Amino acid sequence: MRICAVLAFSLWIVALAHAQSYRPKDGYVPDSTTAVRIGEAALSPVYGKKQIESEQPFTAILRDAVWTVSGTLSCPDGKGGATTGGCEGGVAIVQISKVDAHVISMTHGK
């Protein structure tokens, strides 16, 4: 049984050594739409789906191969609607690597 385990482990190591990695020419996050989708998916479990949905629409800006995805601050306008100006509060912001899609940082203003 021990020989089988050693053999299986050895085959696994050999397979890993020969595995090839694929990286898209434009990175895993090629555009702002993809960045926003990844940003919302990363933010929702941390800050809550309801909170993140309340900050839509999200925008994404690319700088130095890092996407910065930010929510929009909406406040009641006193008429049953909402406005994006003249109110206090903060929004979620997440930075995502264009190259490999890892989350670099995540914050939420107050």
C-alpha cells in the first residue's frame, strides 16, 4: 500500500512539472465589464449582497495594469428617489490585477 501511495505521489509531481499555464494575451481581466463583474463578486461576501447592489452602477478604471472598481453613492432625494450628489457616505472600492485577476485590495468608505 505504501508503494502505491509513493507511486501515485510521484506521478502527481511529474504531471505538475509538465503542466503548461495559459495566460491570455490581454490578461484575465481584459475589459471594464469583466473587472466590474469580478469586483462585485469579490465585494458581496465581504460587505453583503444588499449593500453592494445598493452601490450600483460600478465603474472600472484601468491604470498600470490594475483595475480600480468603485461603487456609486446614492442618497435619498426626499421625493422617494435617490441622488448621487450632496450626501455623506462611502462606497466599496476593489483593485484587481488585469494580468491574473487577483484582488490587490478591498475597502469601503464610511
